Amino acid sequence: MTEKARQTFGRLLIGCFSLFIVFWLITGVVQTAAPATHEQLLPIVQLDPTLTPTITPTPTITPTPVCVPSNTVISENPALEQSLTQEINLARFNNWVLPTLDQPWQMTQISQLHVADMRDNNFVGHQGSDGKFAQNRMRANCYYPAGDQEIVWGGSSDDPSAIVASWLTNENWVRAMRDSTMNDMGVGYRAGGAGNTYEHYIVVNFGRELSGRASQQAADQAPACVLTLENELGSGTWRIYDAELCPNE
């Protein structure tokens, strides 16, 4: 073997030995750097076997009962009732600059029920043939009043403009219409028949509704006074709840 060959062989031998050392070092490091186990990553929690878990039940929500109207009647002359509503709102604005009243279905239904009762049983009054008054009828039809007014009327005219104009001729007749605490109104009309005292019957209810469930337990409010008045067109009565609006006599 020549000197050059021996040198080449020695270099190869040293290279192989170096590669072996590097491989040995790498595999040793990998083996010693094994990944952490689940037990090493998470702490061990010891549970107290004497503790009893507490389960809080979800409270039961009692639904608020839905009011169902006691009865339903249909208007016989909605055009006349709407005209009368407009005349009352116009009188409120022109005479006392009061806003237009809302017309919730409950108030309309209440007026319809009572005016049908008056015509069918031939009377004009606040107490129905069942012995109940406006506030009873309101609650039975899902309206809970903080205060209310009611006009009941029987007469010979079916002209809304003439009827309201006749109401405006006497200060006592306007007390219900000018009550600024009222927010809602309902109007009911029925034409009289052969066995009726009057040709036309009208009921107008005014109201201010309470808010919240407390309104459902509100007690009936006794009127401060009841006015009964007549003129050439007919007769009517008004219940007044504000004593300051009652006449001094």
C-alpha cells in the first residue's frame, strides 16, 4: 500500500468514526428528552369523598294568565260610531285643546255590550241588566281602569254632530268629555225598535288603564256623583269620579 493510499484510508476511517459519534450523541439526546406524560402535565386532584354535590333546581316559571273577554258583540253601525268618535275628539280639541283619545278594542267592546243590553232591555242607565257597572264590564273584557267615565244616552237623533252639539249646551254634559286624565274611548250604538222608548241608544266609555298585574286587583271606585240630564234630543246620565268636577248643588 502506497503512502497516498494509506492517507486516504485513514481519512475515511476518521470520517466514519466521526459519523458514528455524531449519530450516537443524537440518538442519546432523543431518548433522554421523551415527551411529558399526561400525569406530568395535569395536577392530580384528590376529591373529598365526604362531600355531597348540591344540585340547584331550575325555578318553575308560572305563566301570567291570559285574559279572555267575557263576551263578544258586533257593531250594527260602525260608520255612525266612528263619526261620533270623531265629533267627540273634535269637541275635546276645539273647546279644551285635549288630545285625540285612543280606541283600544276593549273599550269598544265594553260600549257595544252595554248599548246592546240597554236596547234589548229598553232602559238607559249605567247599571246593566245583570246588575254590573262599567268597571265590572271593563275588567271582564281585559281592561283594568285607574279611572273611567261613562255616557249613556237615548234619544230621537242619529246625527253625531247634532248629538255632541246638544251635549255641549250644558256644562254638566261636558264633564265626562273634558276629563283630561282619560286616554281611551269606546263608542257603541244601537237603533231602537217598535218596543223601545227611544229610537237611538248610545254608550260612550272613557278610561285610563292601570299598568302591571296590580291593576287586576284594583277595587271598584264609587263615582263622586251621577248626573242625569235631558234636552230636546234625549236623555243621558254621566258618572263623575273626580269630586272637583261635580256640581256644587
